[in-house]
Amino acid sequence: MVPLPSSDQEQSALVHIWAHLSSDLQIRVISLLAQLALNAVVTRPASQCEREEACDADPAAHPQNPS
């Protein structure tokens, strides 16, 4: 996923809004973003997961030079 480009003006507005949220709301936002990230990982198509994990988990897939 590619992040959308944003202007300096948009970023400063977001920083301003974030700074004015109570710490309880900031914690809630962080929690919701963490849940969203977890759900994105858990619901990935199985074929994509298998392909990526096979490369990471199988040392034979990446033989190392003994020298």
C-alpha cells in the first residue's frame, strides 16, 4: 500500500488536531490503528502469506555461501 501524498499544510493541520486531543482519545486512536493493522495481516489471502513465509522460513530457499 502506497501512502497518499500530502502537503505541508495538511500535515501541520493533522499535528495541530492530534496535539489538541486528550490523551484518552490519542490512546483510543492508536488502539484502533493497531487493530486495523492486525486485521489487515490476519485477513491477507493465504496464498500471499504462504509465499512470503516460505521464503522467510525455509533456509534451503536461500543457500548461503560457505566461504
